[in-house]
Amino acid sequence: MRLALLGCGTVGSEVVRLLHEQSADLAARIGAPLEIAGIAVRRVGRDRGDLPVDPALFTTDPLGLIKRDDVDVVVEVVGGIEPARGWLVEALRAGKSVVTANKALLAEDGAALHDAAAEGGADLYYEASVAGAIPLLRPLRDSLHGDRINRVTGIVNGTTNFILSAMDATGAGFAEALEEATELGYAEADPTADVEGFDAAAKAAILASLAFHTRVTAADVHREGITEVTAADVASARAMGCTIKLLCIAARGADAEGRETVSVRVHPAMIPLTHPLASVGDAFNAVFVEAEAAGQLMFYGRGAGGAPTASAVLGDVVAVARNRLAGARAASESAYADLAVRPMGEALTRYHISLDVADRPGVLEAVAGVFARHEVSIATVRQGPAGGGPAGRGSDAELVIVTHVAPDAALAATVRELRGLDIVGSVTSVLRVEGGQ
Ligand code: NDP
Ligand code: HSE
């Protein structure tokens, strides 16, 4: 079994190392030796330390490598949309099995890859693209195929989970926690993809596609990052027995006509400390799946890093290599349900709203009236001195209101109207609440 490796960076170099260290076991598990036919990189002359590989295998010609007759399996760990899409479409159409960790490409144009795989009769595996080492996509794609998944809620970005966990543990602000994440090597020099939620949104699209048998792209995912989360938000969450996490949520629902739909979103949210995802700290990932017959399932582990991600890549390599030796192919993409993706405004959620108001008769009634006009039901109200200062300091008060479940558009319109009331000094924090009753 001959393998073309595209990319030899953080993940690719660990793939090479594991292929070398485990070669005898891998050969026994597959039923044939696994050899590297070539490694495509950008810079052949780059210092790759003591990587256990023949330097003659390196090339800057990925397409030439893919097209070689002796290549059976293509492993892509370069990343990005192009030229990776062109390479993988070429490989799949030529009937070569593909293993990729490229979440950005799968979320942007997974259809091109699945169509090419069907055309070439080839396997397309991508376990490493979501939640690194955690076996998650194959359980969704195989083990749970007899069940009906209703909801997937996940922490799928390690960098932001590290930042939010640090803010929760130390009371630090976002900028300070990001600095620590950068110093420790969790956050990249340009952290935009992580902190603005793009990385999590790509993973949400891949999860939703598999869970609901529907093609969902990154463009279908409502996305908000964590840059606006403040130390005060985190303290407010704590006061309610909650913590703040960047969640990806993919859920079934129905539109106004009762037709089944899905909603897919990524945003920071408060979750109760009793929720299984609340205890997922540091840079770990976890995904909570709710299925009709199986009930609640939780998948937990390392979502990034060279070796953990390479573990998922090699698991896929063994699977596709076995299939090739058996002359078989895994089940192709399942997108038969073709459910419509609902806009964020129709997603059902709850809000936690903090606002500074004038402390005088009739204020509570006016505030409650805004909620009533938008048909948003209030679950709890807490009043204290404004800005958390000493009681009786002045004439202002802080109101903290938590709602029952309502369409996101109604909740957003409520907040907009509250901001316009002259009795409201400022709306100091708005966060969604998930995972409660
Ligand atoms: P790196 O940036 O560390 O490595 C990229 C590799 O691709 C390098 O070897 C680089 O060559 C090579 N490369 C870049 N452009 C080209 C090109 N045009 N032609 C040929 N080779 C090229 O990336 P990672 O290993 O971190 O990530 C790889 C993939 O894995 C991405 O899709 C990423 O999203 C995904 N992933 C990464 C995780 C992680 O923890 N790092 C976790 C989960 C998924 P050279 O060495 O010469 O620079
Ligand atoms: N930047 C990602 C994270 C890497 O922080 O989880 C894995 O996709």
C-alpha cells in the first residue's frame, strides 16, 4: 500500500513519525506493508529535524506525486481551499483513496470532494478535520446510522476553550487570556480563525452534514466569536451557577409549516456548571450528541496538536487501506434528507441580559412590557446596585433577566428595544443560555 503525503508540517511530520514507529503493527492490521511514495511540501530544503524519512522522498510537485501509478492513498495535511481542492478532486476522480484533515475545504466545498469520490469510486475519510484525536465522525457516520440524531452540541475549538477557561479560573479579561494562550503556543500569531469562530463554524458544518444527512456549508452556519466576552460576563455567569463556552450547536427543528429543518450556529453561551460540557477545560474538545434511541453521548479528548491529529489521520489510513485490499469502498456520502437550514432568527434559544436602569417606580413594568410585546417570557429577574457597586449608592440599579426559550429574532428585537428606552442607561451584557431546562 503506497501513500502520497501532501504536507509535512505540524500534523504531517507526526504522521511520518507514527508511520515509522508503528510500521510493523500497521502492516499487520492492514494486511500489507504501508510505504510512503513521496511527500509534497512547499520548501524541500526546510530543516525537518530528525524526521525518520529519506530526504529523497520530498517534492514540490503534489500533482505529479498524486498521478503516479504506484500511489494508492493520498493523505492531505496542507490545509486551505486551493490548491488542495484541485489535488483531492484529481486524486478521487482517479480512484485513489483520500484522507484529509482539511476542515476549511470540507466545510466550504465538501460537495466537490464527495462528488469526485463517487465518480472515481474512491474512499474519502476526514476524521481529523473535527475535534482532532476524538473518534467522532466515524461514530456519526457508522455507529449511529441506525439512530436519529436530534442535536449535537460541542466545544470544538481548543484555543477558545483555553481562553474562556482561563478567564473563568482567574478572572482575566479576553486580551490577557489570549496573550497567555499565545505564549503557551495554543493561539496562532493571527488568532482570527479561532477567536472569531471561523474554525468552529467549519467544524459545525461538517458535524451537521453527517448528523442530519444534509449538505451544510460554512456559509450556512451562524457565527459569533468570543472577542466581546468580558470578565464581567464571566462573573455574571458564575453568579448564576454557569460558565461561558464557545459552543457549536446543530439541531433539528421545524419551520412555520411544520417541515423539518436544521439550525447550525456557533456562539459563546452560558451553560450550567452541572452540564457535562462545563467541565471541559484547558484546550480540550468535547461533543455532546443527543440521539433518539441512544440518548445522550459524550465524546471527549484532544482536539488539536500534531500527534493527536496524526492519530486520527492514521486511523483513517488503516481503514481506507483495508478497503482497497478488500476491493471494497466505504458507504458514500449520505445527504438524502436534504433538510433546509433555518436562519438564526428562527433558532430557539434563551438570553441572559444585564442592564443598568433608573431605580424608580414603574421601571420594572416598562422593562417587562418590552419582553411581553415581543412574546418573550421572563424566567428569572435579579436586581442589585448598578455596576455591582455598594447598595444604596445612587438612584441606578442593575437588572439581570434570564428568559425562557424563544426565537432568536424575538430575543434580539427585545434587546434592541431595551437599548432605546430612556430608563435604560446601558445594556451591559447579552449572552445566550444553553443546556438548561
Ligand atoms: P502546517 O502549516 O504546520 O503545515 C502545512 C504543510 O503543508 C507544510 O509542510 C508545508 O510545506 C505544506 N504546504 C503548504 N503549502 C503547500 C503547497 N502549495 N504545496 C505543497 N505543500 C505545501 O499545517 P498543520 O499541520 O497545522 O495543518 C495541516 C492541516 O491539518 C490543516 O488543514 C489544518 O486545518 C488541519 N488540522 C490541524 C491541526 C493542528 O493541530 N495543527 C488539528 C486538526 C486539523 P513546508 O513544510 O515546506 O512549509
Ligand atoms: N485551531 C484549532 C483549535 C486547531 O484551536 O482547536 C484544531 O482545529
